[in-house]
Amino acid sequence: GHDGPILVTFGGSDPHQSSERCLRALAAALPGRPVQVIVGPGFGAQIERAAALARLHPRAQVITGAAGIERLLAEASLVVTALGVTVGEALCLGTPVALLCNWESDGTVAKALQNRGVLHHLGHHATVTDGALAADLGRLGSDPDLRSELAAAGWRHCDAGGAERAADRIAALLGSGEVRSC
């Protein structure tokens, strides 16, 4: 939703501690905004990490065992995540996405999606500065019009026709002789 919390979720393990970085950035830029952060089952020292995350933002709600993530995604005003299934889920729910890349190879896809207007690419976790992260998240979190534009573009991007397009492409490749069936 427009006024829902900002949801921070970096998968089951968050290998680069991006949740911590984003919570610190959000605390600097938007200390009054409610923030939810999901602690996945693969987070090392899960209980200790959840407690530490809760201390990083004055309005943080830490969620462990996030069964029903779709409700959290649908109610969020912004989802801050890495490239993966969560991006597609949020786009299909009409929730704006800010993407912080885990891997350099994710940058090509992230930039292409940003160029289509469907998400905001925050950069690669190892190279984006804390100041840039705070500035970007602050702007996204405080600008409902920008979030609405991203949400609408993301929604338009999800037309449920992907499987049919993939099948058509496979059939075309098989028919062209470029690829042979197994």
C-alpha cells in the first residue's frame, strides 16, 4: 500500500548483510517510517541477528519465519531486496521495488529493469556508498508519486504471458534449425 511499511528482505540467507546496510540507511534517511525486515532461515546466528537488526532502526519490526510473504509484499509501500523471485512477486502485486544487487552479474538485469521503469536499481552492495544508499532510499520512501510510477510500471510489466512467450521462442528456435530437440 501507499502508506504501508518499507519491507526489507534479502532472501533466506542475506549473504552480504544487506539488511543491516539498508536498515542503517533507512534510519538515517527516514527514521520515522515503519520498516519491516525479514530474517530468513539461512541467516547465521538468527536470534542474535534479529535482535541486532531491531536496534538499527527506531521503527523496525523484525519478522522471522515469514510464511505468507505475499501479504507483507502487498502491504508494503516499497520492497528493498536483491534480484530474485521476490522482485517478480512484488511487481505482480503492484508494489514498487528498490534493488540492491548481491552479485555483479545481476547488474545487467537490474539496469534493464530500471531502464524499463519497473524498479529502482540501488547499485551493487560492494560499491554503493552508505550515503548514496540512504539518499536513494530516502527519496523513494518519501515520494509517493515516484513509488506509484514504479508500481504502475511494474504492474504493466507483469502480463501473465511469459510462459506463452517462452514457448513461442522455443518453438521458433526449434523450427529455425539453430537448436535441435534432444
